[in-house]
Amino acid sequence: MIKDIEKAQEFSTTTVALITSSVDDKINVMSAEWTIRSSIEPYMITIFVGYERGSYEMIRKSGEFGISYCSDRQGELAHIAGNHSIRDMDKFATEKFKIFPSSRIRAPLIENAICAFECRVESEFRVGDHAAFNGLVLEGYYGEGEKPLVFHGGKFHHIGDRIKH
């Protein structure tokens, strides 16, 4: 094993999600690799959002967010959502993001994701340079046959076949 904390970070693998938020008449989407199921009962998901992101203020103000875990066919959406701010681009104006309405929150969810959840913020706390929003899952959806988009080594990847033991 080679000792190098900076290089070692490139070897973690995460599932890519699209986080939606809505305040007033504005909706936004950001990509996030840092999400985690944080409780089974009640079902909760925690997302991590940079304080400088437009999504931070929208989630803090609305007290809710949508999370759509990307299928491996949604790499372009993750790229757009992760590389543009609501301050410089209306990402939904590109018409690449196909959405469906949520039933319990104001923000829409993204179609063709492997799964999607509507969440109400239960708590927010600082984790280094990011805010952690701990969200109570209010509703969930899934799409059969989709494979997840994963982020590894600074790039998007497909997940491979199941390992048989």
C-alpha cells in the first residue's frame, strides 16, 4: 500500500444522486456523490451540500429536498447538475431533465432514476466545509431494470455484474 492521503481519496466509489429543491417559483438540481442512508427506522437519508452552493440556501429555506439516484444512463444530467450553479444557469431550461411531481414536497423528482425519495429536513449540522442535511424519507419510488451510475477516480462508471459466491 502506498501512503498518500490526497491520491487515496480518488479510490473511493460513490453512487451519484440528483438533489432537487424548490423555493417560491424556482426549482434547482445539483449532483451529489455524498449521500448516505443514516437510519432504517425511521428511514432517513443524509446529504452533504457545500455552503457556497445555491442548493444549500434553497434546502435550508424550504426544509425539504428530493433525491433521485442516477441510472447509468444519466451521466450527462449529473455532469450538468454538478458543473453549473442556479446562479448562472436554469438547468431545467435545457429540457434534458425529465421530471415528475412529488406528492409530499414542492421539489420535483427526476424520471428514469434507479430510485427517488422525498425528504423533509429533520436536522442540519456542519461537517467540515459542508452542511449535512438529515432528511426523513416521506415517500419513495423505484424503477426496475436500471443500473446505478457510480463515481470513481473522478469519472462516472457503470456498475458490473453481481459477484457470485
